[in-house]
Amino acid sequence: MNSHFFARRVHSLTGIIPVGLFLVYHLYTQLYLHQGAEKYNEHTNAFYDSPLAIWLLIIFVYIPLFYHSILGAKLSIEATPQPSYHYFSHLLYWLQRISGIGVLLFIFAHLYNTKVMPLMTDTYGQHFEHLAEGFASAETGWLTKSVYLLGILGATFHFANGINTFCMTWGLALTPRAQLRVRVLSIIVFVLLTAVALYSMSAIW
Amino acid sequence: MSNKTITFKILRQDGPNQPSYWETFVIPYLPNSNVISCLMDIQKNPINSEGKKVRPVVWECNCLEEVCGTCTMVINGKTRQSCSALIDKLMQPITLQPLSKFPVVRDLAVDRSRMFEALKRVKAWVPMDGYHDLGPGDKILPDHQGVAYKLSECMTCGCCVEACPQYSRDNNFLGAAAISQARLFNMHPTGKLIANERLDSLMDDGGIAACGNAQNCVEVCPKSIPLTESIAEMGRQSSKRFWKTLFQI
């Protein structure tokens, strides 16, 4: 084993644990949007009030996510387009790379919207209001909505398809039949997570 | 005799590192011909579509029955063997290009040494330390034989790596064929004596971790070798070795 192998296995692992699991948890907490501003802010602030919150985020989200993004972006750039081969898995291969880079850009916008901007305007803590205002804005509402929609779709796709490639990389699904089962599982995960996310978003649409 | 014709657009190159250029050839139609028989016709009478006599087109071929892999080229945008590419089943004009992942020697002939170097890297052989009588070999059960036979059909033709978005001229990825051969020799009763050496090669730079799971390899393999299954199996073996070495150091 050398660093090439190790780096890529860590890349594969961080995509599911912890970044993928964080995505699932994050989409779950957004269901609080349906319980109104007070409940949503209370729940969100309860997490951030914990003295461990910042460390949990750094260790289990920011560092793994940063590593996964940097290596992922490098690998995506290095891929050689093979435009004459129209196969479904090949399409997923490119969608995985495009969605990865797209989600990375979305995360920057998302962090700006929910962290940087509130801190600058000294309104941090009113999480629900920031999201709802962004969505309701007469001028830029459509843009915010589109960006969030694409970002969420990209993230759920990237995670669901990532489960598929993870099982292939680590040799969990061997035969074509087993790989088909994992693919079906990943489609179910994609549909479920997307449905949950869209339902949450409908509260402030 | 009909007066139908066959039109070829061939990507030519006069030598290694020379610029490439397209040349069109129109030859009389013959029923049941394949790309190689047409290239032979062009060779006999190398006149391009402008009526100019040119250097005959160079290509490689050997078995003419899709078991040697030598005549692999990109036909109408897809990698395949030219011996089994029947003219009646191809759209015209038929485009012929050399494999893009290997250095061109001339016209359609490429140097696939990298694939053979990859087989050396994964030690795709059964280790022997002499010619003395080793006694009878291990019994091989039919289900094992069924898997091994399919894997042994690989002819190192290069289709899998040609279609692979992870395999490029400027990296050192082993490619699906070599990974699958490592699997074949790791399941052989004597070959498995050096199974860990093969895994170490697969876990080195440009090894199995360079696979991006695009799965074009298994789609284009002319021998229908279950390449993704081989990659997953070697992924599993290297995962085991990964955890083992991680906790041994």
C-alpha cells in the first residue's frame, strides 16, 4: 500500500463516513422548517450552543469535506472525456464529477447565506428568517430557490451514487447482480432524500 | 458485380510523433467483407479519393478471428477488432482511427507495450522456480474453472483501456485488463502463492485505486469478460490487505 492507494481509499470513505452521514442528518434537521421559525431556530441554536459543536463540525464535517472536495476536484479534472461511449454507468461517472464540483460551489453560497452574511449583519441565530427571506426576496428569490434546488439535487445524487461506487471500490458488491442491487438501493436513497429535502423546502417556498 | 462502393475515412500518421491527417479512400463494394479485407484492397491499390497514389495504409492483424486482439482500432468512434467489423453492419463513411491511448507507430498501428508492462507489474503468471517434476497440480472444481476460463479469454487488445476515462497517455493506470489478470492468477492454486505481491502492485501508484467506476471497460470488452466484477473482487482483496497492513504497522 502506498499514498496513492491510501489517499483514494480515504477519499472514498470520507464521502460516506462522515460527510454522507452528515448530509442525511442535515436534511433530517431541515424538517423542523415545517414547525415554524421559533422551533427551527431553537433546535438549530441548541446544537450551536453546545461547546462541542464547533469541534464536531471541524472534525467530522469541515476537514473530511475539505479533503474529499480537494481530491475529488483534482480527480475530476484529470478524467479524460470519452464522448463516443454512451453507457448509463459512464453517464453516472460524469454526473458524479459535475455534481461534486457543483455541490462544492453550492456549499460556498450556502455558507455565505447562512453564516457569513448573518455574522456580518449581526443577526446570527435567526436561521429561519435568513432562509425564508432569501427565498421570498422579490428580486433574487428565484435565484436563491434555483441555487438551493440544484444544490440539494446535486448533493443527494452525489451521495446516492457515491454509495454505489463505494460498494464497488471496497469490493462489497462483487457480481453484476450484487452491483444491480446496490444500484437499486442507491436510487431508493436518492428518491427518499430528495423527497425529504423538497418537503422541508416547501415550508418556506 | 454491383457498382456500389465503400468509403473509408482513415486517420493517418506517417510515423511516431508526426502530425496526423485524414485521408479518404473509396473502394469497390464486395459482399461479406470486413474492415481488414478492405484495408487489404486499399493496400493493393493505394489511391485516395482525389485519385492520388499514396503510401499504403499500415495496420496490424494476425488471427482474423477475434482472439489475438492485434487489429484493435477505433471504428466509427468505437474501439473494436477490425477483423470482426463487418462492412454490411457499419454506417458509411467508415472512420478508422488508431487507438488513442497508445503511441502511434504508423497509421493504425500502435505500440501497446504499456499493457504488457502492466501485466508484468501485476505478475500475471504462475511462479515457477525450475523445470523439475512438481507432481500433480491441485484439483480445480468446475465452478472455479468457469470463472477462470472466462478471465483467461483476455487478449490484451486494449478496448477496455481505450474506452476508459481514467486511462490516459499521461498517467500510469494499470487498466481493467491487468486488474482482471491479477484476479485470474490470484485464484490459480499455484499462482496464489504470490497473491500478496500482486495486491501490492495493485495498491501502488496507478493501481486499482485509479479506477473511477465509469464501467465502459465491461461494455466494450469484445470477450464479455466481467471486468467490473474483477475490479470489485480485487477491490475486496486489496481492502482486506489495506486493513491488515493498517493494523500491523
